Amino acid sequence: MASSKRSNSRSFGTILAVLGLVGVIALVVVMSRPPKVIALVPGSGANLGAAGVVVGSADALVEVVEFADFECPGCGYFATIEEPDIMARLVATGEMRFRFMDYPLNIHPNAIAAHNAAACANDQGKFWEMHDAIYRNQDKWNGQATRDPKKPLKQLAKDAGLDVGNWETCFDSGSKLPQIDANRAEGERLRVQYTPSFKIGDQIVSGSLTYDQMRQYVAAEKVRLMANQSLQTGKPVSVDEAKKAVVPARN
């Protein structure tokens, strides 16, 4: 009788060991699967040219171009902390125009998926809504949170009021990837090294900018453009024109 109990105990222990081994093997298989990364094809946007997404008046004298990576923490800081003030006080007032340029870095596995998601939202006129949602929720879709960012990005699209069916068709098709590649290639041509980086006139400024820093760069660029115009026309810059270059400091 005792022998039978020992035999049953050994059998049960063997079963548990086998189940445990199966579980470990399953975990190893899952963890070893490559992440579902959307990849760009270098040169696929060669015939498109850089474009980006623009907000602000076409009459603004200065355009600021941001080269940004949706998975970049520094870009997330700029977009959620500094950019709203810049948009309200410099872009909305006509002091500058702002262009977002895709610049996903290879070190961020889910960045291209996020850029793809925002580009597809742009088809429905909701790029900036998706842009803001993506940055506010980096911890839900980035490479540290998931290997398959589509699901959380799809939820963000839904929350932003997009037609999710059309958005998903666009996202899965990869039709926006050549344009994203063209935008990134422009940053590479300009030798952009970090994100965020801003092209203001002929200079590249790296790192998140505050409102006061941005207004100073914009004012300096206005002065440069007016001086060049004066040289070309032979007409001195008037006092009123000079005043237009002065951007109010933060109160």
C-alpha cells in the first residue's frame, strides 16, 4: 500500500515537472519571438520629397521645422510640456509656422509604427490630435511596453475620434511608409543627430526648447530675413518692420 502511494506521488511529481518544463519552454519561445516591427525601406520615398505636416499661417515669415521621433522621451517632453505654449503664443498668433517632420530613430523599435499611425490619422484631418495622444501615452505603446504597438495605437485612434476601420486599412497597408522615409531622409541630409531637433533658418538647434528660447530664435531669424530683404531691395528696414521681429516674452 505504501509502495503504491510512493509510486503515485512520483507519478504526480513527474507530471508537475513535465508541466513546469512545458511552461518554461513556452515562455522561452514567446520571449524569443522577434518584435513585430514595421520597417522602412530606405530610398522608398526618393521620388516624393520631404513634406511633413504643417500648422500655422502661410504668411508667417519664419517656419520652424521639428525633426522628431514619437518614441523619443525628449520629444515627448517637448510635445506635452513646451509645445502647447509655443503653439498658442507663437503659431496661433502668426509669429511662426510649425512643421513636424518624421525622424524615427533605429534605436526605437516601435517608433515607425507610431509615425505610421499619425500619418494615417492625417488622412482624416486628425494628425495633431493623434500626435498629442501618441506622445501623452508613450508608456502604453513604446518598445518597453509592448512588442506589438498596433493595438494600443488603434485604441488611441479610436479615442481621437477617427474612423478606426479606415485608419486600420491605412495602417496595415504601409502606404505612408515611403513618405515617412522621405521625411527621415531629409533629416539625414541635414545631418540631424538628435531628437528633437529644430531647423530655424539655416541652423539646426538640438534639444527641447522652451517658449522663451523659441521666441528668441524666431526673432533672430526674422531680423536676418528682413536684413537680407533690405540688402536685395536697397530699402532700409523701417522702425515698424523692426518691431515686427520683437516677440513678447513670457509674462
